[in-house]
Amino acid sequence: MSIKTVVFSNKLNLLIVFGPAAILVQKLTDKSAWVFFLSLVGITPLAERLGYATEQLAFYTGPTVGGLVNATFGNATELIISNLALKSGMIRVVQLSLLGSILSNLLLVLGCASFCGGFVLHTEQLFNKTAAVVNSGLLFMAVMGLLFPAVLHYTHTELYFGKSELALSRFSSCIMLVTYAAYLFFQLKSQRNFNVPLNEEWS
């Protein structure tokens, strides 16, 4: 019953056949545009099922753990693409994939959520002030982690050309990973009810 629900509960799953079709087109022809289009259509139901699975998990783990799992595995597509692109030496693809992921989550997802929320709720949308401050601080730190090495590269102010930029980039990456781990500990252990709305903290 579970497999039947996952596979047949959404008509969007019919698009999965475009995935094998993309593989066949790649093997039989050299039309990269068609391979890209078919792959794009074929991966759409897989991304939707991933979100569905994390939502179902949230019913058992609670909103905090469910939200963290959704945010983590929601970027599985970018991780897979980046891993394959790095193995193939396509650094530019990795850079643009990361940039697109950041811009889509920061602007597209947030904008659509606020826009649609206004239509559905028909009232003022309220946010937890503490959660908004924490998330904004993490986002600002991530932007700075990407910006500093870029500034160092384009201003040519490195003390050791080629090495200082790489060292700073690796250091920023480590800091962001450590901060994300600390954020997970804060959410799961220290403040389990962090995302539970409290009237006196909403504004």
C-alpha cells in the first residue's frame, strides 16, 4: 500500500518515463538540447516525491525535524549535480548551480511563499521574530563566505597569488559546515520548540 501510494498518488509521476527517454536519446543521438529537456522533465516528479517523503516524515518527527530534513534533502539535486560535475572537471557548472540554488531559495521560493500566503490567508502574515533573526544571520554569513573569496580574486590583492584565495575559500567552507552543525544541535537539542509559535514573540 505504501509503494502504491508513493508511485500512483500523483499524476506528475507519469513524467518519470522522460528520464529513461533522455538516456536513450543520449545513447542514440548527439542532440544535447533534447537530452537536457527530457532530463529536466524526468527529474521533476522525483523532486516532488522527495518533498512528499520529507513531509510524511514530518508527521512522525515533528515540524522542527521535518523542516530540517526537508531543507537538507531538498538540495539533494544540487549535491548530485555538483558531485558529478566536479568529477568531470566542470567547475563553472558547479558555480552556477550553487548560485542558482541560492538565488532561487532566497528570492523565488521566499517571494512565492509570501505572495501565495497573502492570497490564502487574506490577512497579515506573522513570523517568529527570533527564528527570523537567526535565519537572517545564517544567510548573511553564507553570503559573506561566498563574497570574500570573490572580492579577493577580482581585486588581485592576495598576499600569495592563487593560494590566499583558495585558503580563504576552504576556511569559509569549513566555518559554514561547523555553523550548520551547531545550528542543527541548537534546533534539535537546545531549542526543540524554537519554531513553535509563541504569541508574545510574534510581530
